[in-house]
Amino acid sequence: MNISWPMNIPRTYKRATGGYTLLEVLIGMVIFALGMMALMQLQGNLTKSSADSNARSVAVNIAEETIENARTFAQVTGGVGLNAFNNIVSGSATTSRGGINYTVARVVTNYYYQPPGTVNGSGTFTTTKPGNQVNPDMKMLQLTVSWGSGQTFQVDRTQAANLGSGSIVLTDMISSITSPSGGKVLTNSTAQQLYGPPVDYHPGQNPDIVSIQLGQNRFKESTKPEPKVYNANERVETQFDVVTYSQDNAGATFLRREEFLAVACECTLHVPSGSTQGGLRPTLWNGNSYTEGEFVSKAYGTSNRDNNTNYQSEYCGVCCSDHHDGGTGTKDDANDTPRSKYNPFRASSEYRTSADGATGLIGDHKHYRLGGITLANDGDTYYEACRLVRKDGFFRVAQDLRQEALNSFPASYLDDKSEVGVYSSYVTGAMALFKAAGVNNYEQSPPTFRTPLAMSPEVVFPGSKTSNRTALSVFVAASSPQQLRSRAIYVDYLTDELRTIISCLDGGGSGQTCGVGASNSALEILPFFDVQLTWLGRWNESPINAPVTVSNDAAIATGNTHDRGKARLTSGSGNSDITFKVNRGNLGLTGSDPIDGTYTANTRQYPMYALAVVAAPPPVVTGYNVTGTITSNVASVKASDVVIAASNGAACNRTLTGFECVVPVSGGSPRLTVSNYFKKNTTLVACSTTLATNGVPHTGTTVADNYTRFDLPQTGDVTGRNIYIKSGTSCP
Amino acid sequence: MKNLNYPASQPAPAARLQRGMVTTFTGVLILLLLTMMMFFAMRVGVFDQRNSSNDMRQKLAFHAAESGIHHAKEFFRANSVIAGSPVENILPNGTDGWLSTAAGAGRWLKCSEAGLNLTTGSGTHPCFGEPVPARRSTLYYYSFGNSMFLPIDTDGVIPGATETVGVQALLCLLNVDFNAVTPVKGCSTNTTDDSVAGFVDGSYYMLTLLARGRGDCVGTDCKSEALVSEQMSNFGAVAGGQAPSVPLTTKSTFPPSGSAEVVPNPNSGGVGVPVSVWMNANTSCANGAVVDPSSGSWATCEMQEWYGEDSLPADYTCNGNCSCTKEEALSYTHAGDNILGIDLVSDPNFPCDLFSFYFGVPKTSYELVKSYAKVLSNCDTLDSNSAGIYWITGAECRINSNTTVGSPYAPVLLISAATLTRLNGGANIYGILYISDAETANAELDVNGNNTVYGQVVVDAKLAKYTGTFQVVYNENTVGRASGGGGLGTLIGGWADFHPSWQ
């Protein structure tokens, strides 16, 4: 068996056909295969690692989705079908993405706020649940997303790899603030517009309460002012409301209510000793509401209220304290100085200057001691009258009342709608003219509020002219007196601020654009009010007591039960000129004694011409006139409440500040009796230096004890027969 | 077998071996090429890994920042009443508002005084977190105890030491004009003039929370960072609804069996139109209308008369004997007297779902309102330092004798949905007491002894029983604060992870 190559085969052929030995190839293949195997394994690992990386990304996404999902709760406690904060609890879930199963393990830890242990410290969050807290404030959500090994990861459509196991951990905190709270934030800006339920208003009855028509279905009326007398003869407060209301088919609804109070007070004057002593500037109407004045250091007063000897209004505290001018406020307006004064129309001579001494009082208006003549200085008792307005539940001192018009009416007037209409259009018409006539800082030359007769065309109320005397015969009998009524129109000072709003409204602007909300007409925001003063002023008639007498009782406790303005037929027949007189300022409402020398000059009267019996001649007045004042020298005793009675042929009227009598030329020993003066625990007596006392003055400590009779002179017309009240049992 | 030898003429075996090396070499070369290819493929794989781990690292930083934001949200919510207030000693325990100027109390500093170029600058200072440069000068930034970071330990809460987060905050006191078409007029740093801010005590504010999260940290060396901000604002639970501006609202029982005194809101029905009680006279409501008020023993009078003082005390609290006398009363019913004044409003249009009217969500969705509140299972822990919104659930909310709840400048909105709410005498509550029958139809209010609420009481429940003297004194400040604040919510669209100037 010779298997060797044949000798004759050419060498070249032998070379060409020499080839590799099997061994060589085998070795080469083994090495290649080993290499390839390693590469294949690497390839597999790469595929697997790419699969792992993908799985990790997916796991992170799952974790984030879980967190996002957990955060989308609308409320804390669960409801049906609603995601809730409290539903975020520990647990696990399996989810499948791309054929791979992931396990999501949630570990939830609740955190609760623990308030700081120290003042101004910072609280912390702990896992300890406070005893009564129901829900945690915050949760920590720790997510472990894991995937198991051996799962087939499809690299692409044809290639697959086996996944190794792995997991990721993601932690987040979840606050219990719900998603709808974002919506609450947006609506919060309107939250302060609280809902005021509409309040029904029941308009008053004619003729006591008269409604002024403001247009646009809006009306304004004032309640009957009721003086409240604290004790016979002592200080008084008079309250009335001015109501603006709208009226529709369902009835009337309040729009605005201004609660006013006029008080007369006895105060003690103080000079400020530091910047913390002083009072408020006047509370002003700005078209929307009353704005409280700024506190400034200035002269101030304190109320002399005392429960034993001096009953006066509890509201005298603010009246005495604030009703002073002077000082410098940061909000004072140099272009509108009257707005900072309690009476913008007060004469410059009525302010304290260096000539008066007492430097701390310079700039304040003059205050007077009892009687209105002697200036009050630091520590002195003085007399004051304020108009208060309720601002946010508390009375504040507003600027003094300023009466612009006064009218009186017979009883039969203003009790039907058409008459109310005539009166209302007079008021609104005259108000419109007044508003137009006023200019800025108009206190120097205030416009005149037109009287009805000065209107064009003139407005004629019954009895307003001698040519249309009102006939009283039908009603007047001793048994059925006729109640006359008197109404006054007050207009407050119009500040520059208010005038701007008024001209904006008059220029066609809406309430919204002019800054006064729903009030669209100037009439609605003008600070004017029409008030019935029947029971506050004095009614006198001429001739005195015949043929007509009009009642004039002293104000008594409450309810307007005192008698004023009731015309009675006494004797005879003919003309009677009935005059209603009242102070134009605060004192007109309190009905109390003068507090300064301007009282008489600041008094307005309205004559009403009556005819007691149609076509009969007026009675012939025979006799002498005797007049005088009645004043009080005793603190807190009000002379205006002193009552007079005439006897033995005299006929007397109580006037605003005193009396007027007619006495026969001769015979009858005419007398005047004064009574109704009283002060608790004090003995009082009425005296006169010009009238002789008839008999012994009756003195005592009750109202009934006190009366004094004076003889009236029959020596011709005399004036200045003054009477005064003093303490003690006898006259000097 | 001896002929198996190669012929002598054939090449030497060494040369033949050389030829085999070529094969091996070629194979190795191919392998080398393939290895290099694999190497590059591996690099792609590593890149892939790095990518995903960087992503993960970034996610960790981001979630650390998010955790910080959420932690901070709760921190501010817990302090929402004092966070925007300049009032010193706002809580009776002596805690000051965070805008207070008292030493060691203030937590906000003005951005305008931080020495920064606010308009064109940028940096890590929180004031740059406000995206609108012009607004930055009207903001405050949080700074307390030499740190501009909030005192919240988010790192200590999150397990794992490789993430850190610091949260800073900006405060905008909102300048609100309710009469304007757009009420919010921007931010203000004026804390004293109530004509500028909504309220003097900063009732409306907005917060910007700025969180800087870091991931994969070794010490201070962190490999990833994420900046996240979110805006929040405070609100009242009543937002969206309409709180009546009256001291006592009742859908069921009035008058009381004991004696009550109600001090009206002096301007509820318009300027100067007081309202004391708003009563259900709507006969179409399921449980019918309130009984008529002309019995019992009660009185209403205005503040000056009730307090017996010339102005409202600074702490709104009665100093001595406060009561309504017959002479001063607006309404007065006692023995033979039966004076019903304008301040009693018997409303035929009273809302049957008072809860919905008040809170703006139907009673059936009360959980929404409950979510704004701190929910307690009883009233035992409430005291004068409690402030904000509380919801009481369960059997009983008992305010123990001589307990004060809330305070004048940090009042409570106490919504009691407990079956029985009982005031046990001598209790003073500042704010709003809302008795709700949302959770149990038989909810009732039971007032024993002399208790005073300075603010508002709403009886949205089946029954109210009164013995002793129950005084409800309206106070627009406590009602305003309790109804307009206490809640804190996130502003829609207020989340951002892009900050042009904050780095």
C-alpha cells in the first residue's frame, strides 16, 4: 500500500494542490469560532444591556406616571370614583409594557405638621400622627419599579433577547393640596364681596314722612326726628334716619340708611399736651359712604356725663372729643380747607386766635361757657352741639347741620300723593339749582337755596302768602286742634371730591365710571335731606293766643308726645300769622339752648298765614308787649325746656329763647308763671332782675316743686324782662 | 506505515506551517475587525447606558426638587395665616407675622434691597426666580436666621443620601382693587396702607417656590441639577361662593330658647343698613322655614351700644360688660316686649342649599371644601393659637369652658360637621363658626352658658339649641380674614422648570 505521491507529478502541480492540512483549518476554525463565540456573547450582552437600559427607562416612566397619577386628586378623602389624596397608600401593582412585566411597589409614609415648640420657630413634619388629626398633611411616595429576568425582550421584529432582572427606585413627596384649589385661587379675588341679603323697607306714612323722588325708581325720606330727653330739663339727643330706597313691584328695599343723631352736651375743654391728644377730623360723605376723619392733635374735650348729677347722652364722648378745629392733619386738603372744618360756613371771627390767649386753642372754633358769652379756656366747662352719623356701628361727628330751607304746612297738606309730588319736585328742583350755583370752596359765598316762591314758576304752598291764607275754620275748634307741620331741607358741605363725582354724573357718566357704584344720578349721592321739625322748633302766632293759639310744649321724654304746632281756636276770628322758628344748625335738632353768640343770627323762621274765620276782620290787638329771654345759669339745666303760663289777662308765647306776652293796658294784675326746670339732687329757683316775683318762689328737687310767678309790668311795650334759672333757694 | 513519510523532494514542514499561519492570521484579523466593530457597538451600548443613567440621575435631581416644592407647599400651608402678615404678635402666643418688623420675627426681605441688578442680572439669588424683571423690585424673598432656604428638611425625609434639595421662596403681596375689572393690580411692598394692599395685614399674597434639586451627590459634588418653581396663592374656603355679611345666618332654628344678643353688620344691606339675622323663610326648602322670631329672649344692637365704647377695641374684644339694653336695641324680644327691627331679615328666597351658596359647591360635594381644611375628629386641640380653616368630623365638637378659639388677627373658619357642636360656656370664638349637616343629617348646635363669637355664625344644620347667653358680634375683619384666607393653592400654569435668569 503505497500511498505516497507519484514521482511523475509535476512539482508545480504539487505546489498548487498542496492545500491546508485539516489540522491547520481546524486550528483556524477553532480560534475563529472561539472569537466569534466571544463576540456573539458580547453581542448578546449588548442586546441584553440595551434591553435592560430600555427596561429601566420604561420603569422610570412608569414610576413618573404613578407619581403624576397619584398627584391628580381633587379631594383628600375618597369619594365614589374620585381619586383622593388618602387613596395614595402602600401596595404593589403589576403593569406590562411592550410585553415586559413590571412590578410597581409603593411605600407610602404619612407626614404630619408639628407646630414649632418655640415662639417664632419653624414647625416640622414628622410621621407621628397628632391625636385628633384625621388626614396626613403630606405623603412620601417611594416607588420601586422592578422587572424579572428571563423575559423576552423583542429588540426588533426579528431579534429578541432575554432580559436580566433589575429595578429602579424613585421617591417623591406629595402635598395634600388639591388640584381644584388652583381654581379657588383664581376666584378668591371676589371672595370679599360678601352677600348682603336685601332688606325690605317699609316707606313711612304721609304726611309725617315725605318721600323725595330721586328718579330712576329711587326715593329718599327721613324718619321723624325724635328728641330723647334723658331727664326733665337735661341734655338731649335727637335721632333720625335718612333712608334711600328703591321701589319695585315686590316692594321697597333699602339702598342706604344714614342714621343721624344730634346731641347737646356739656364738656370740659382741654389743650393737647402731646401729639397723642386730640380728636378726629369730621366724618365726611364721599358719595359712597361716610369716611372717618383722620386723628389730629388739636384742642379736645371730655364729656361731663355723670350718672348722679348730669345725665347726658352717652354719645357726648365723641362729640366733646372731636368737635374741634385746628391742628394739622396729613390728609388736610389745601385746595379744600373747609372739608376739615366742623362748620365750613363759620365766620372767621368765631375761631380762636392769638388775641384770645391760650395758645393751645388757636385754630379751634370758639367754645363758650354757659350762656354763650364767656369764652371757655383750658379746663373750663363749655356747651356743645354735634351732629353724629353712624359709621360702621359707631357714631362719629359729622360736619354741622346746615339748614337751607324751611316750610310749614297746614294739617291737610302733604297727605295725598299729588301734594307730595309737588313738594318733592320743589325739593329736587331747588336742589338742582343749588348744586349748579355752588362752586369750589363755596363757603365764603354760599349759594341760596331757593324758596318755593322764588322758584320759576313759583311754587305756592297753602298759607305761604298773605293772598292765599289757609283757612283754618273748618278744622279748628278747641276740641279738634289742627296739627301744623314744618319741614326743613338740610344740605351738607359739598367737598371738592364730591363735586367731581357730581359733575362726572351730570356729564352723563355712570356710577361705575364715576366711582360711586350703582348710583347713577347726582341727586342720589347729594348729601341733602328733608326733615320734619314740627316737634323741635317753636310755634308762635301773632296776635298772641287769639284767635288762634299754637301749642309749644317743652320736649318730654320720648316719642314726640309733647305738643307742638297744634293750632287751636281760642276766641275771636280773623287773620293769624303763625311763625315757625328754629335754629339752622345742630341746635335746631336738639332744641337746646344757645351755645354761642351766633344763635339768633343763625335762626330761620317761616311765616304761615292763616285765617281763623273766613272773611272776618282780624282781632284788634290792645295792650302792651312784654318780652324777655329765659336762660339757665345751672350746668345741664336746659332753659329751652322751661314752660311758661300766663294768667290774669296776659297772653304769652314761649319763643325760641324766651317769651313774649301781651298784657292789658290796665287792670287784671297779669302774671307769668315759669316752671319745668329741674336738676337731680339740686335745688333750683327762677329769678329776674327786671320782673317782680309774685309770692315766694317754689323750690325743690322735683320737677313739680319748681315754679315761680312773676308780675308782668303794664307800663307800655317793654323788652329785656329776662328770667334766669339758678341754683339755691332764693334770688339775690 | 513507514511510507507515510513525505517524499524527500517536498518542502520542509516549517514552510508548510507558515502557510497555516496565514489562515489563522486571516481568521484573527477578521476576528479583530469584528471585535473592533463590536467595540464600537459596545460603545454605542455604553452610551446608551450612560444616556439612560444620566437620564435617571437627572430624574432623581428633578424629583428631589419636586419633593422640595411639595414639602415647601405644606410648610407654607401650615403657616398660611402668618406668612403674609405684618402684624406683630398675630397669634396670642407671641408669634409674629412674617412681614413683621419685630426683631427676629420677619422672614421676608425686599428684593429691591438685596443689592442686585434686578432688571438685567441673573444668578442663583431667589429674586431672579421671578421671570418678569420689572416685577422683581416689588417682591420679597425668604430669609430667616441667616439662611435664604426654607427650614424644611426634605433631604432628611427622602431616603438615600445622594440627592439634596434646597427650597427658596418669593412673596408678592397682591395689590387688589375689588372695584376694578381686573382686581389684581400687581405686587406691593406697602404693608401699612390698606388702600394699596387688599388689607393692611396682607390678606392676599402670592408665593413663588424655587427648588434646586441635585442628584448623584458625593458630598457637595453633584452630577445633576434640576430647577423647578411653582407659584401659589392664598384663598378662602368661601372663594367662589358667597358668605352672607351678617352675624347670624340660620336655616332652621331661631329664636333661641336661652337669651341671645346679636350685634349686626352695620352695612350689610347697604351703607348704614344693619342686618343681624338672616333667616330661612323659604317654604319650598325641604325642611321648611325657620320659626318666627317673635318669641324667646334676645336683643340686637349696634356695636357702639353693645361694646359701650366710642370705637371698636383694637382686639375686638368686650372689655367688661357688653350687652344690648332695651332702649338701645334694634330688635328686642323679652317677656312682653316684641320689637322686630329692620335688622331681622326673614328671606323667602333663602337658599335651600346654604352650603352651596356659601362655599360655591353643592353640599353633596362637601369633600372638596373639606380638602381645604385641617380635618380634626374633635375640637379638643383648638385654642387661641388656632388659625385658618378647620373641618370637624365625627361625633362631637366640644369647645370646653372658657376656651378661646382663634384670635382677632388670625381667626378661624371652623366648619363643624360633627353630629353635635357644643359650646360649653365662657367660650370666645374669633372668626366664623359654620355648623354643617353635610356629613350627618342630624347635626346640631348646642350653646350652653355665655359664649361669644366675634365674627359670624352660620347654622346650616337641623337644630340649634341655646341656653344661657349666646352673643354673636359681627366683625368685618375677622369675617373677612376667615372667609378670605387660610387656604393655599397652586396657581394654574404656575409650574415652571425653565427660568431665564435664575441659575
